[in-house]
Amino acid sequence: MSAGKKVVVLGATKGMGRAIARRLVERGDSVALLGRDAEDLERSSADLRARGAPGVKLSTAWCDLEQPSSFRPALDGAETALGGLDVVVVTAAMFGTQEQLESDPAFAQKVLTVDFANTVVFCEEARKKLLGRGGGTLCVFSSVAGDRARKPVVMYGAAKAGLSAYLEGLDLKFRSQGLVTVCVKPGFVKTGMTEGLQEPPFAGEPDEVAQVVIEGIDRGTRVVYAPPIWRAVMTAVRALPRFVMRRVGF
Amino acid sequence: MSVSDRVAGWGRQFVAGREVLLEDLSHAPKALFRGLGRSYGDSSLPPTSNPLVVNTTRANRIVRFDGDAGLLRAEAGLSLYDLNRVFLPRGWFVPVTPGTQFVTLGGMVAADVHGKNHHVDGCIGQHLTRLELRLADGQVLECGPDLERELFLATVSGMGLTGQILEVELPLRRIPTPWIWQESERVEDIDEYVTKLKEAAEHWPMTVGWIDCLSRGAHMGRGILMKGRWAQSHEAPTAFPRELPNVRFPFQAPELVLSRLAVQAFNFGYYWKHLPRKKTGLVDPFAFFYPLDFVKDWNLVYGRRGLTQYQCVLPDSAGPDAARRFLEVLTQRGGASFLCVIKDCGPESAAYLSFPMKGMSVALDIAVRDDTQALVDALNEFVLSVGGRIYLAKDHFTRPEHFRAMEKRLDRFLEVRHKWDPQLCFKSAQSVRLFGDPS
């Protein structure tokens, strides 16, 4: 696929979403930014306008993963503003450490709902819209945390495992109808979301992740690890027997 | 929970502390802001009492760009690398650039950076139109050359100590092509170098040079003088210069690498690589402005103990032989440096702690050894004796009594800073060391 596409990015103002949106407008794609803070959306939109290639269209729409009623109007608005829709990217998610989630059930419920149930519901809206247009690409950020249960990410990992399974299912069922599903599994990336966490080896920068993800979108790669080294890391982690996983701390 | 329990400047002298990475600076804790950490010494390191610095590099959005006038406003964490990537292909460039693009706008303002065009264009602070700051009491304030001027002049060159720089506004300049027309010349000794540098400054908007500070006697201070200007469209190819791929220095080098012999070999090679006496031609702006940026993490060359840069300015009043006398102090002490950069400076700016003054700036990269403190002391005594000063953005070893004696403008700076931050919310390891802030 070439540049000049019409792309919706949910989570475009922060972290990896910001980096992806920048690379898209620089090469000439039009972008609709979805997010829950109107002022933040405007600031990012101005940033993209200054960086974007001439002729790039930009629009913003309010959309909050905690409020499923916002999903359809936001996608409709984006489609109208861009004059079409080719790709939907979802980078937005919530994170909580295992300690936070264990000690605060209400917060745990919120994270599990946003990262799994509501993300799936958003994807369903996007799927219908893209299939209604004859196809397109749905690129959703899951996580390496969904690849194998681990002590520091018991709940977060479970939500992401569910999301990865859902995205695989979409690929099985709808690829033949023109829906390309790209499941992105970032390893540790230095963004606001991971601020304050112990940095592991192979920590990535948002911009290098963005480059890998856009290549994945262009090629229709089903599962993208970013940075790519995490594919090998997670293959090794998945191969570890359970008695080992009980003992290690990662 | 900590990302890392130690922080260092580019010279890799570590102190206890941690960096907080924030995309939204409006909720930053009351602590020193730090950009890409390219100041060599302890300017961007936290004091022991509040071992925290706010890393601004994720606050990197362009707020607006006026494509007619070239006026750019951006969040303080925008890097010059990013700015060049976006604007150089469109024919815009910053009015002043330091020798690396891995700096943030906020950092450039805080250090009031200068570049190869200082003799013509001064420091970055002289081009700014507005700064947005968050002050110690939490209020967000705009300042500029014509608005809250005192605060503005203290903030430019104020090393982040007057408040947190949130946004920076400055005009970019139209450039005729993204290529540089360069003339470089091999020079036999320091006196010839100084004479030619002054001459070059009258005809060229950009000058800089490197000298071999190990050669003694008749060849003391032999070097290579570089002069440049933006190429005109009839001189340059239409293609945009391709940025060379970066290589990363892979590990902390053993100290052997920095042995005197190795430094001598490097200097000899660098000098004689320039075989013809004079060379002219087109060079790409990345090689011209940022020659060391091609090697990421090049500071690891300096091994476990790291490096410091000694940069001072010797005023014209010190006489034309001041650079020679400075080199004599250095060579007597056995100081060895891979890189010795000498550049002429234009007049001092109005910013209270701005480094350059009319004269000659000398910069040396020095591997940290047991005798580094003694070497810096000796150099400082010489600089003090001729009425010069050192550059805070590079410094880690200057003694407070030397600094105070060199920097007559310090009290005025401290007075203005005190007015806006009476509790000293914003301190650095450097302000504790040199300004007498409580730790």
C-alpha cells in the first residue's frame, strides 16, 4: 500500500500513537486523531499540521475508551472529515502495575474493561465500518505481556492475552473479506505509560516502534513485535516451563 | 520504584538521582528540567536534597509554525535533531546551532548556546521572541526581550534555575540550499591560526577550527581552520543531503584507548589527513555542524572515568598571544586532548550568564584522571588572570571561588533568580557547587 491513506488513530496524542501519527502525516497520509482530551487533541493536531506533507487532512474527534457510546460518533466523524477510511490504529490503553491492580479492585476493573472489553467493542465498530467500505486495516496495540503469564503482569497480561486472541480471531474470520488485522506487541517502550517502571533490557523508543508498526500496516503483517527483538525474547519466555516461571521475578 | 538510581551529564560523572519522563510538562514536579543531557558536567544533575530531574524530551510538539515569517513555537523538549529533520528539507534553519543536534530547545535556551556564526549572529538567546516558563510559585508566565525582560535575561543562560521552560518561540531562517560551501586550511602554528581565524571572521559567516594541542615548540597549535557559508542554488545539487547512518560506540572503552600515544596518533592523523594546504567544496550541513553526531554514545570512548570538557573564552584584551599562553599552561601540565576547538567570539550578549565575550573561545575534551582537578585549577587561574571565563554547560570541576571571581554578573543573576524563586525550588548539582545553593 502506498501513502495518501486515510487513517484514524485512537491515542494519537501520546507515546507511540503520537510517533505513528507523525510518520503518517510526514509521508502524506491524512489522519483523524481520536482521544479524550480536547485541548490535547488540538495541540497534537497543530504539531501534525506543522510537520505534515502539503495537502494532508487532519481532524480531531473526542473518543474515550471508558465510554463506549463515544466510539461510533467518533469513527463516523473521522470518516466524514477524512472523506473515507483505510486504516484504524488503536494505541490507547491503560496500565497499572500488578501491585496497584491487586490493591484497588475498582481500578483493576477499569483497566480490565478498558484494555479488553471496551477495546474489543471499539474494534467491532471499526471492523463494521471498514468491512462496509470493502475492507481496510485494523492495527491494534496489544502487548508482549499477553504472550505468557508472568508475575508482574498477571491482570494486565490477561487482558492483553484476551485482546491478542480476539485479533487473531478477526484475522481468521474476516481476512478473506478484506479486513487486514495487525496485532502489535510492543515490548517495553519508554513512554509516559511506562514512566516510573524499572527499565528492562531492549527498552524501545516510540519512534523506532512507530517505524516498525507502519511497515507492518503497509505489509499487512498479522503480528508485529516492536522493537523486533521482542519476538525472540518472547519465544524464549514462552518456552520456559511453568516451574521456572514460578521462580523468576520477571 | 526507580527507573535508574543514577544520572550523569555527557561527561559520565554520575550522581545519585532519577529522571522522570513526562509528556505533559504542565504537571511536572518542582524539580530541575533536563533535556537530552548533553551538558558535559553537572548542569543538568539534581542536588542531593531533591534527587530528581524532569526529562523534557517527550514534550516535543510544535505549537505553531508560520510558514511565511518562519516563526516557530514549540514545546521545550523538541530536539534540534527533530527540528532539522522537519525544517531543513523545507529550507529553514535555526539562527544559531551548537555542535550537536542532540539537544532540546529548552537546553539550548538554558545554556544560551552559540555556534560557528557567533561572531556574526551571537547566541541563541539573542534571537528568541518568547519563552513560556513555569515559576516556583506555579504560575505560568510569558517572557521575552520586551516582556518581563529581567526574568528573560536571567532565564536565557540561566541553566534552568529561574523556572521550568515550557515553550520556546524563535524565528527560523531561510537558507538558499541545504548545503554548505566550505573552505578549510591547514595552519602551521597557533599564532598563524589566531591571525587567520580573525581574518576569516571578516569574510565568512561561519568559522571554527581544530588544533593539535600536543605538538610543542615551533609547531605548537598547528591545526585546521574551517570557514563556511550556505551554498547558493547555482553551486549546490538539487538533492537533499543524505544523512549518514549512525554508528553506535558499542561499549565503555578501556583506559588504554586514551593513552597519550593514541591521542598523539589521532592528532597526527587528523592534521595530515588534510594534505593540501587549502581545500574548498560543498559539504553537507550535518558533517559541517555536527561532525561527532555520527557516532552515538561517543563519550564511551572515555571509559569508566568519563570525560570533562574545559571551555573558556579569552577576551581580546588578553592580547593576541593569549591562546599561545593558554596552550603553554596546558602542555606544561601534560594535558592531552583529542579535540581542541578554537573559535573567535563576537560581543557579549545581555543575558546574565551568557558565556561568550569578544575574544577567543577554547574548548578541550579531557579524559578524567587523578590530576584533572589540578589541571582545571591551573587553567582557571590563567583564564582568571586574563579576565576570561568558563562555560557552565561544560563545567564539572571549577572551584566556586574561581567561578565567582570570573563571573562578575553572578550577583545580578542571583538577585533576579531570588526574586522569582526565593525558596530555591530549582537547583542543580552545579548551582550547589558554584553558586552556593544549599545542597
